[in-house]
Amino acid sequence: MPSRQFRAIIFDIGGVLIRVDISRALGGLAKGHSLSPQEVWAALEKDPRWPDWQEGRMSPGDWYLHVNQRLGGSLTFEQFTETWNRVLDPKPVQDDSFLKKLAQSYCLALLSNTDPLHVAHMESTYEFFHFFPTRIYSCSVGASKPDPLIYRRALKACEVQADKAVYIDDVPCYAEAARRLGMTAIVFQSTEQLHAELRQIGVQWS
């Protein structure tokens, strides 16, 4: 397939660049309960305040107090923060050399539904973030995927039209939302599959 002369490649973070391992942490937020880490996470995602937390309308301190009250936790704020960030696997999914090569030819951007605690942790922990000068977070934008606003914010920051951008996400409905705006979208399943699909659409690195 001939190259469409893509200028930007926009990555989701969780599940694409960083593994999210709920079992690593969230059981510690509900000590004394019989809830599994997966059940804790499901309860938090269904919490009425979850959109406020993800979209920057709730401070880390308020979220900490809310979760402690909701789950009956007894962690200090520092302990809560450490536990909350433990879901992010310290070993990145993608190899630095791959991202470095892409960054030499394309505008690389991050587009993620995430919160201030995870943002601070990720930006101070993962060296590959420096390959991504453009970083669009739901907690900074005030909107979450699949809202078109957050995708348009990423396109504007990259200074590209939708047909010049590739979007990569492990959640099919989020990839489809990008596709509806005119972007070329890839549903991430594995690094090998991602590399193969990028090459098929004309994205090149060496």
C-alpha cells in the first residue's frame, strides 16, 4: 500500500506503551474487604465521581479521601499514591529504539484517559516519554475518550489534519472514535501486530 504521508502517530498509553496490572496494587485499597483487585477497579470505574477524577475536576487529595471513605481504607495519602501507581508495570511495552526511530520522522503524541497521580508518576518514571513532546491527558483537557474533543485536541497540538494521523489504542471503541474523525486507527494487540500494521499503511522506520 502506498504511503499516505502520515505526519503524526498518536499512542494511547495503558495497554499499548505501559502494561496496566490491576492485581499489583488495588487489593491494598480495600483492606479488610473480600473484594478482589479486579472488583475494586470495577467499583471505582463505576463510581459517580470517576469522570470528575479522570477529567481533572477533582484533586488528588479529594480522590484519596473519597476512595478511602468508599472502600473503608486506612492508607495515608502517600501510601495511597504509591499503591495507586503500582498498577503501572515498570517495564514498558515498546522498545525505546522503535520509538526513537519513529520520533525521527513523525510527530509522536500521547492521548490517554488518565489522572494526575498517574501522570506525575509516568512522566518521572518512564524515560521513553521524552520521545513524545505532545501529551494529551483527559485530566488536563477536561474530556475523555471517546469524546471527539480530546482527539481534536491531539490533532491540533500535532498541527495535522486527521487524515495525516495514525491513532493506536488497545480499546476498539476508542480506535473507532478516532476513525470516525478521519484518522487511520490501529487496535493494538501485540508489538509484532502493531509493527506489521504500521508497515502496511506505509509508516517507515529503520
